[in-house]
Amino acid sequence: MTLQQKMYTFLSVAQRLNDRFDSAPILYGSLGMSQAIEQSLDTDDIDILIEHSIYRNHLDRLRAEMASLGFTLIDAKENIFQRDGLDVGIAHDGDLIDFAGIDPKHLTVITQPARYRILSPAQYLAIYRASIKDGYRREQRQKNDAQKIALLESFLSRA
């Protein structure tokens, strides 16, 4: 699946979250970083963060909305959905402040064609620097995270 197709899928989910929950989700992970640095990155999934209150209070409704978009819940613990071989993970934004010092209320909001929030390259750098200190990511993703840190540092040095 191309980056453009993944972005189209994200936008369809974002539009549904706009309409049903008045939510502006955060485009996160490698797909979000691709948009932030305007460079195509290898991404095998879509990561979305939603407001903690929606996640906590309306998870069943969220899952029903994803099902109505043709997604199947494949991991209830991690809230990973799949459609046409593409995984979409949905988590909450509640840990961004403690984890990386990023307040989700102050992210840039994109309004067309759907309303969603994005992180800046500097914010991604803060997240990946924090993530390499995290036990799971350090053991499982250290090389990939280190490559992303180098890419972000290079991008920011040219900006």
C-alpha cells in the first residue's frame, strides 16, 4: 500500500472521528513523521492518538465506528484494527506530556480535508529521544528509533 493510500485511510478515519466524537486525532508514528519532514518513510501501519477522555469513556463506540468503516479489531489490548492488510493502531494522547513534554492541546491543527493534529519535527525528536529510554522500545526498536533520531536531527539542522 502506498503512502498516499495510507494517508487516505487515515483521513477517512479522522473524518469519522471528527463527525462522531468532535475529535481532532493526532497523526502519529512513521506516517505522521513522514508528513512532518515531508519525506516518504517506510511505514507498515497507521498510528493514531485520540483524546484520553474519548478513549476512556467511549472505547466501545470507537470500536463500533471502526467496524462500520470496515476494520476488524485484531488486538483488543492494544486497540489495533485491520482492513485490507493495513493495521491501524489507536491509543490515547494522555501520556505525551509526561513522556516527552508535549501538550496535545498545543499541536498544529490541519483542517482540510479532515480535522487532525500533527507534531512538528522537533516534537518527533523529543518523542524518539524519550522512547529510546523506554524498556520495550529500547529492546525491540532501538535501531529503528536511532535511525529516526538521526533523520530528524539532519532535517532540523537544515531547517
